[in-house]
Amino acid sequence: MGEEIKEDEQYSITKELAKVKIGDLGQIWTYPALHIFHGTMPDKIVKDVTEYCAKTNNDKASKYLIANLEGTQSELDPDDPLMKEFIERIMLSVCTYIDECQMNYGLSKTPKTIDIKEIWDVKMLPGDYNPLHVHGTSSKEGLSSIFYLKVPKSIKKAWEEGSNNPKYDYSSKKDGMLKFIWGLSTYQNSDEFACATNTFILPEVGHFYIFPKSLNHEVMPFRDEEDRWSVQVNFNCWAKGEKEANKAQEEAGGVSGADTVPLLNSIPDGSQVPMTPNQGINLAGQNLEFAKEAAESPNPINLTDPNAPI
């Protein structure tokens, strides 16, 4: 049985490495991959936010988002009375996530100012899906979240049936699942020494997840007569002085984090093509709005070219 190394034995646990002493033989080194916060909202909050989303169908969030939808993606007002308790609880959860990572997982203890970059809903119809992507914020560091309001019963049923059916023994059924991917694919199914590099999340009404904005994720398509509703929030996590510097740069007419997310690519002539100011960067090259802008630029990038630099 492994024995944790005490501080006087140079035991350490950080976001990069945890060490456990194995007798006099040596140590096991474990490298943590990521930290995801999982929580649930009270029924009243689920009811209030669902009511608000049901009457909010502006579809304004669809311009830059990358989901392949027949449904809608609407910008939401965090100040609406029906959103008040949700915003309070999700902000508390974000602050708790940061505090826990600072205390237990080696995250820098520098003070941070948290605010909402954007908030929108995604109302998926049967057959809709969301390809592989990450999110963006105005601040250098940021978090994202997803909160489930409506989930077709068939999604959980398919998961349970697949788990108990030898036909799906290898992969089960993933209809409507959220998939997080944080590393290259491995042979973990045949090599038990290999650690996981991805996981599937079963969406459930009232459940929410907070994760780093840079975490790759996608949503599988589903078949049902019911809709799949969720609310997404991106959070700026400003370092001391960063927000003020960002605002000053905006006022001076410079390019700031509020205008673009990190630059996608450098062009041979030295210029750069910024990503559109959106909630999602589509790693599958299916952000049609950005693709159109890139194609019309003086130095277009072919996003469908597998040899194109990214």
C-alpha cells in the first residue's frame, strides 16, 4: 500500500504533479489532467430559468456559435428577475471552484475578479449536435459552464440500455451526451496503464458543470421527439489590473480581449487573423461566420485544408 510522502520528505501536490512514496522502492508520480465542478440547482431555479428561456427566443446568440441546430440559441439577460437566483448560485459555485483549486490543486493564489462574459441558451431539436470546440473570454483566464433544463428521457434510457447490452459492451450508446476531451487518444481500453483522456457526461435536469474555457468538448446528436435545453455561461477571471488595462486599451482604440479571443493563426506576411468575438472556437472548422470572414480576407486560410496551420 502506498504511503503519502510527508512535507519533510519532500511530499508535494500541485496542478502538475502529486507524489506518493512506495516504501523504500521509490515514488508513484501522478499528473492531474483537469478539474471539473459538478453541482445541482434547486427545483425552483430550474423552474424559473426554464420559464425565462421559454419566453426568450431572440436567437441572437446563433451568429457566432457553432452548434449545428434546427433549434435556437438565444442571448439571455442575467438581470432578469427569473435569472436572479441562478446567477447568484452559479457565481458562488465559480468562486468556490477557484478557491478549491487554489487551496488544493496548486492554482496561483493571486486575487481574481469574476464577471460574466456572456450567457445564452441552446435549445436543441432531435438530430442537432455541437461539434468539437472550446470557449473564449475577454480575460486571459476564464471558465465556462453548462446547466441542463430539459433532457429527453431517451438519452438516459439509451445510456442504460447500452450499458447492459453486450452489443454495446465496448462503447455503450452516447445519444445526446456531453463529451469532454483533454488529451490525445490512447489505448486505454486495451492498456490498463494508460489514463483516460476523455469522458462522457450524462445530461440530467438541474445538473450543472463548470470547467476551464480551454477544455475541448462536443455534444452527440440524439433521436427523440423531445427537446434538449441548456444554459451556457462564460466567466471572465481577471487578474489584478487586467480588467482596467483591457478597458484602457479598448478606449484607446486598440484590440483588446473584449474584441477577440486569442489569435488563431499567423500569416506568412506577419499579419494575424483574429478569431471572431464568440463563445466557441470550432476545432472542426465549421464556424461558417468566421470561415466566411477568413475567406474574404487578403490572406485567406483554408479551414478545410488538413495541412493548414492552426
